[in-house]
Amino acid sequence: MAQLLGDLHFLISASDVKQLGVCYAEAAFVGRSNVGKSSLLNAVAQQKQLARVSKTPGRTRLINVFQTGSDRWIIDLPGYGFASGPTDERASWQAMIEGYLTGRRSLRLVFVLIDAEVGPTKLDFQMIDWLRSMDLPYRAVATKTDRVKISKQLFQRKEVAAKLGLFPNDIAWVSSAKGTGIADFRREIAAVLEI
Ligand SMILES: Nc1nc2c(ncn2[C@@H]2O[C@H](COP(=O)(O)OP(=O)(O)OP(=O)(O)O)[C@@H](O)[C@H]2O)c(=O)[nH]1
Ligand SMILES: [Mg+2]
């Protein structure tokens, strides 16, 4: 059997949600700039360069749509909290992200990526509060878990979850670099997209 989500491919980039067509179901990755959204997408797809990754925060600047099957989408969004760059550009990014998140009936779940080592930041809490206020379903995903010492992993997972008012198992715990948690996460996305 082919690898689940192994056929994931780039479909379209958009600067406005209105440019997007119809799909059956979609899930989106949001999170701070540089938290590892594009890397996670690549890990899920087992393709190194499907989504562009960079050392420079702000790599992803558009709504990037990746498709699996004929009508299931995963959306890689630009990160928030990208400090440098013109203010009006930042405002238009925010409008683009919010426009996307509120403008898609087929959006099943928003994965909110949080740095496992840093824990949720003020901007992450703002995003989660906003998603709650909009009644948008979300799931927290702790990224770059390879950066947390093995001896601290359990403690840190509890800590990150507690800060979000959750139990440790309520957050996905992944490392795109080491592959930790990726198989489970892939199954989770597939379930969300009804694959
Ligand atoms: N150690 C470690 N580094 C990672 C991991 N995932 C991503 N990175 C690194 O983190 C940096 C940012 O990764 P991206 O995937 O581009 O992050 P992003 O959230 O898409 O960033 P923007 O597009 O700017 O919002 C890159 O240098 C990655 O190599 C991980 O699991 N472990
Ligand atoms: Mg990116």
C-alpha cells in the first residue's frame, strides 16, 4: 500500500482566500514564524522540499495549498510574529490569515504549532483565544521536540500542556527532524480529512 499522504503535492498559492476553489476537507497549520510548519508538512509527506523551509523567519508568505487525493487539502500558512518587515505588510499578512481561517467551510481543524522548548508564547495564546472566539476547532502540536533533552521530555510535555489548560496527551508531540510522532500525526491528519 502506498504511504498515507504520500501523494501530497503543491496545488496553488493564494494571497486571498477568495482565490481558493472548493475542496472536500482541509486542515491548516498555523503558528509563530519559524516554529516549523513547513518542515512538519514535509515530514508528513516524506518529501524534503515540498514546502519551503528556511533559516530566515517569514519564509512562507502566502496561503500554500497542498493536495492529497482529488479533494483533500493541507494548508501551510505564513507564520505570525515575524518582527522585521514593514508594518503594513504584517497587517496584510494577518488579514490574509484571518480571512483564510474564517472563510473556509471545509476547514475541519487548525493545527496550532508551538515550540516544544519555548512553550506557548503570548502570540500563541492570542491565536488560540481568537480561534476559540471564532468557534474554530484546533489542536495543539508541540514542534522541534528533539531540542528538549530526553530527561526533560515528559516534564516539558506536561508543562506545555498545562500552560494551555490541557493534559499531556491532548497535545501532539513531534519532531520533523527526528521523525518523532510523525506517523501518529500523519494518521491524525488522515482521519481529520476522512482519508
Ligand atoms: N531541531 C529542529 N529544527 C527544526 C524542526 N522543524 C523545523 N526546524 C527548523 O526550524 C526552522 C524553521 O522551519 P520552517 O519549517 O521553515 O518554519 P515555518 O514555521 O514554516 O516558518 P515560516 O514559514 O517563516 O512561518 C528551519 O531552520 C528548520 O530546519 C525540528 O523538528 N527540529
Ligand atoms: Mg513556512
